Amino acid sequence: MTHLTIREWGHARFGERGLSRAQAHALHAEACQHPLAREDATNILVLGRDRLVARQMVGMVAARGCSLEILPKVDPDAGAEESDDTVRARLVRMLDVALGLDLDLGAEAAIARQHDTLLEILINAFATRLLAEIRRGLPRAYRRREEDLSALRGRLDITRQFTRNAVRPDRLACRFDELEADTPLMRIMAAAVVLLARHVRAHETRRKLDELRFVLADIPLLPVNRLPWSAVRIDRTNRRWDALFRLARLLLQRDWQATHHDARKPEGLTLLFPMNDLFEKYVAALLRRALAGNGIEVIDQGGHRACLGTFTGQHLKSGHVFRTKPDLILRQNGWTRAIIDTKWKHLSDDPLDRKHGVSQADVYQLMAYARLYQVPELMLLYPGRPGKLAGERAQYGIAGGRERLRIATVDISLPEPALQAALAQLAAPMLAGQRQPAPLEA
């Protein structure tokens, strides 16, 4: 089994570390089948003449006899300053916070010491947590049953008793509710255990999955494409299973935060995450924590105002085409106070660069937000280099108005409390302005 680990924008040459040309073609073919793959998977992997080149997706791509792990990297031109274990542990932490997986934080130090792949770490986290929850007791639900019994249980089904059982006076047609562990939630858990057991390599994780398979032996197994996701109801009776349900969905379902798995190809799972989206969700989750109790609502991927509408010659209040979705909207009492757009890319360190490496397209995007949402404060937020000074880099006014565009960075290598404080510090000046923002239109 050939396994390689590279960074975003990195590459692996054919012949290096055991990667053959056939394996490279197989990995690229798997990437092409992923639901998020563009034409020829150029946003995931590029198959070159003598190498396989990673793009801006992180996670795992697996094919027969080989797998490729892609880890985050802010600056494609900088050398690898941090170890793979450090970067992998940070990626797990970002997934935990951004997706609400509620992984065992007590095991974070152990995760950081592991040399396992991202997939192995997530499968181990799933098995460990599921085993702990099952030992506390399976969630059960009442299920309506109809059986012919020798003694009355529940209520008598009069119609069935005097038709089908008319010649069997020794049998009673009973209707009753029975408390069972066979629920949609547990069917998903059982399917996850069986599927993940095929792809795990660590002995300890396999032992946990084998134990889980034995405990869940009475739960009917369904194929992944027939699992009852929509039938799962998380309420106060099974709230403690919410994080496990999210983690199972992460490992089984096919969306941006999930896997691609072909039942006809049991060789491996492809688990990919666009870093732009993950960085945005990570910042949004921490910013909500940082601003909790201040009356500020943090809305990610909201707004949905359209840029253009039918021309009438009059003032156009709203459009209906070219809809916008700002990454983060800071709203208070129904007023849009600020908009933050996150960008997973590196800013320029050149002191003579007046643009700081900011893309012109990103500036145009924020100018459109200023006009559409009539918001005075805007920010482009980038990840800073780990351990380097982060914070606000520059302020610009937008020509033709009084809006302010801030350029800032945040060090994602900081522990969560320090990172929350840094985000709160960045947001504070934008929320302290004296100008009243424009009201939201219906």
C-alpha cells in the first residue's frame, strides 16, 4: 500500500516514495469522480507529464493500492515550516469547530502525536465516541407492532381478530408499541461501522470497530445510498448523539464536507474539503463565540441580495439576478453593521506593495457588497503565517462614498481562546462606529 502526504499546491513526482504512473492515474481518476470536481478535476489534482499536483482541496484521495493525503498550506511559495503532524492536528481542530463535530478535546494531544492520516484520525474519533455512547445505552424509540399472540398485549385488533383469526380462537390479534433500538439513527451508525471497518489500518481502531459491530449485530444493515438520513430526529431524548450523527454524515454522505464512496470500488474513501469554505466556517464559528452576549448576530453565506434587476429608469430597490452571498454578515437589531469576506490565500509581505497582494476581483466584490447592503464597514480577512504578527494591515476608503475597507490577517495556529480574542479585537472597531447603518429591506 503506497501512501503519500503532500501540501496544497505541492506535487509528487512519479517514482518518488513509491508512486507509480499507474497509481497517479488511479488517484486522478478518483478525484475526477468526486462531486466537487470541475472539468478534469483541475480544482483537486492535476495530472502532469511526470507528477501529480495538488490544488486548493485538502483531505484524502484513495484508489486501489494507494492513497494521497493533502494538508493545508497558506503560502504556496513558502517552504514547509511546520511538521505534517502539527498541520494535520490543526486541520482536525478546524473541522471539529467548523462542522460542530464535538470531538473528544481531551484526546487532542494524542491526535497531535499520531502519524495517522486524516481519515484514520476521524475514523478513530468516530469509533471511540460511538463506543462510549453505546456503553451509556442505546437510544430507543417506540415502534408500532401487529402480531397474533396467545395472550393479549396492548389493544385487540377487532377487525383482524374476526377475519383472519376467526378459525383460530387460541390466537389474539394484538396491536402494541414496543421499545426498540432499531431506529434510523442506529441504522446509520451500524452502516458507518461496517463501511469504515473496510478502510481502517490501525489495529486499535479496528478492534473498536469490531466490538461495535458485535454490539450492533441486531440492527439491520442498509447500503449507504438507502440510509434514512431524513428520518433522523435529534431532540432532547437523543441530544448527546447529535455530534456523532454529524460525524457519520461527514464520513458517509457526498457533499463538500463529506466523502465520495463508490460501492463498486471498496478500495478506499475520498474525503475532501475546500479550504476556502472550511476557513470561512471556522472563522464564523469562532466569531459567534467571541461576540456572544453582545447582541451581534453572525450570519454566514447569508444576505442573498441580487445585483441586477429590470431597468425602469427609476431608483431600483432590489434586483433578481446575480445573487450575492457575503461570507460573514455582522447584524445587530436587524441592521447590517459590517461584512467580512474570508480568503484562504497569503498576503504579500513586500512593504512597497500598496495593494498588499489583495486581488482586484476581491476588492470589486466588497465594493458591490458596500453598495447592495449599504454597509459602512467591510473587511477582507486572510490567514497569517503561523507564529507571525497578525492583525489589521491596512484601511482603504471606497471612491464615491464613505465606506471603509479593512485588510486583516488572523493566526489560525493560536489556541481557540486566543483566536477568539483576536477575532473579537478585529471586529470591535467595525462595530463601534457612530454612523447608523442602513436598514435591511424586506
